[in-house]
Amino acid sequence: LEDCTSIAGRTKIDPSVRDAAIIASMQRLEHDEIAGYGCARTWASLLGFPSAAGEMLKTLTEERRFDEGLTRIAESLNKSALEPAAMAAAAR
């Protein structure tokens, strides 16, 4: 979250580049959560707690859906973020 806050406060970069960087930081957080819930689900299952494993699977599914949504946003933002770089390269 500190990364997102730090990036959001940067005013000297193109807004689309900043937004793409925020999404990338958010996806790093999501991937960490996905790994954590996946491991917790596996351990719950191995230890014989099927109810807990089922709840972890529900949460894991929600996290994956959120990550997919971030990916869709990133695909659009990354195209916008590339435009300033393309313009700068063309000006050279």
C-alpha cells in the first residue's frame, strides 16, 4: 500500500503512467494474497478441515476475480501509458 501511496503522490509523471504503476502495485498485492489464501486452503485441506478449506477457496476465487479485473484495467491503462513514450521517441 505504501508503494501505491508513493506512486499516487508523484506529480511529475504522466497521469496514465502513474495510474498504470498503481495498478501494477495493486496486482502485486493481489498476487501475494492469492498465494497466501492458496497455501492456507491447501493446509486446511491437508489437516482435515474441509469447511475451512472451502471458505479459503471462496476467498481465493474472489481474489482471482479481482485480479482479473485489475488485468482488464491494466490492459487499457498500459496502452495509454505507452503513448507519452511513443511521442517522445518520435520527437527524437
